[in-house]
Amino acid sequence: TPSLLTSEQIARIIGELKANFNINDEAEITLEANPATLSMESLRGYRQSGVNRLSMGVQSMNDEILKRLGRIHTAGDVITDVQNARVAGFDNINLDLMFAVPGSSLDTTTSDIEAVTGLGPEHISFYSLQLEEGTAFFKEFERGELKEVPDEIDRATYHAGANLLKEKGYEHYEISNFAKHGYESRHNLKYWEMAPYLGFGLGASSFVDNKRITNVSSLEDYFELTSKGAPPTAEVHENSECDNVAEAVFTGLRKIEGIKYEDVFGSYEEFWEYYRDAFEEAREYAREGKLIIDEEGMRLTSDGIDISNSIMRLFV
């Protein structure tokens, strides 16, 4: 949680980056934060250090669900932190919301959206619970103690939530992301548009010079390598043309606008010649109303989002 760092530490990091890289004065600089780890003093310090976008892991505005998630904050903390962030000068705030959590329902998710949009954030991430190995939920799942939300309820909640967010004035620009006009996350868009990026720190990933680079995850190894002036690299994979095309398709299809052939692999004819083995199955998804294919590109429909992984696998 980056907000566990003091504003002085954040300022030092940003200062080092600016001293070593040519960073645009208008760059979007986001700090991830958990509610209840922030204070008025720290928020003012973060803003003065150059942070101009705050992203908070709200997850829910229901205190019982927050307890179930093991969160230390309450809905009241979220309200206070957003209000304080505004006073501190933040005019670009993202709030993360989670649905399909055990104990949640369509009604609790609707209430969450009403409460969060009432705070007026510029950006909202809206995603369902995913079980990750090593977490308390995953261990419950392995023991057979976790009652998961059925897929049909998960999907109904997603569509109802997406429609409500659009009614509240948020543009649905990526499968799990909604923004007021002009506030789409620049950071996330870089991933979905195959732009280069640098990652620093333990386990960080980079995409530079057509290489996907992963740093070591051990602090001891990291210090040992950097003290010798060596990059703290654990793995380097140089993308092939096949890698680049496949990644451009499945990341691009996450965007609601989809992909344009010219941004991925030439014209309509060239693209579908490259993917000739996938063409008929893709056309079948189009006939079923899951995928829109035209002369310029393709994109998922609202129903297609529900089976996005099945569609994306055609191009990998």
C-alpha cells in the first residue's frame, strides 16, 4: 500500500524520477491508497510532492461487507478521506468498487454505486471478486467453506452496475473501468494500447524496446544486484511479432471501442489472413451478437464481455 509511505518519502521518489527522466509537466501521477491510511497532513504532502491523482481501494460502502473482506476502513472513513482529498487539492480521484463478494447482492452493489457516485469521483473501477492463491478467501474456498456468488448473479450485477454508472454520467471505456469525460486512466490505457512502460521495485514489470522485463522479488537479491550497478532483472522475454499481435488484440479488446486492424496488423484482409484459422469462429460470435466485426476493426458487445476470455483466446 503506497500510502503507508510518508509524503516525504513519496516526494523523494518523485524527485529522483524527475532528476533522472524527462517527465512532462502535465504527467498524470497516481498514488494508490487504502482508506484509513490517510490523514489531512499526508494528503496535503502527497499533493505538494507532485501526486495529482488519488486511487483508493474502497471495495464497498457496506461496513459488514468490508469486515468480510478483512478491510480496516469503514464507509465513514471513505467519505472523510475523499472530502479531505478535495480540500488538499486533488481534482482527479478514482475509487475501486468490488462486486460478487460473498454476502453481497444486487441491492448492496446498487447501494455501493449510489454512495460512491454521490462522492463525485472522476473515475470508478468496478470489478468482481477473483480468488487469488494465498488469500484468506482462497483458503476458505479450498476448505469448501466459501459460498461463491453464482455466475448468473455475478453477470447480472455487472450489467446492472454498468448501466447505473452510465446513468450517473460515467463513460464505460474499458471492461472494468468508468470515467467522467477526459478522466480515463492514462496509466491503464498504456497497457491496453501496448505502449512502453517502466516498472521499478520488487517484482515490477516493464515493457521496453519490445522486451517484457520482470524484476526480482527478493529484497536481498534486489539490493545485491543494484549495489553492483546491475539491473535487478529476474526475467527478460523479447516479444516476437506473434506475441505483439496477440497481446495487442486481447488487451485492445478490453477497451469498449475495441481494436482497429491498422493499429494491430494492417488492413482487414491482412488481419484476417493472419488469423484465418480463427475467422469462422469469430464470425459465429458475431452472428450470436457477442462480437462486432467491421471493415475497420472489432469490439465486444455487452453480451460478449461476459465471455470475453473465450473470444480473446481465439487470438492468442
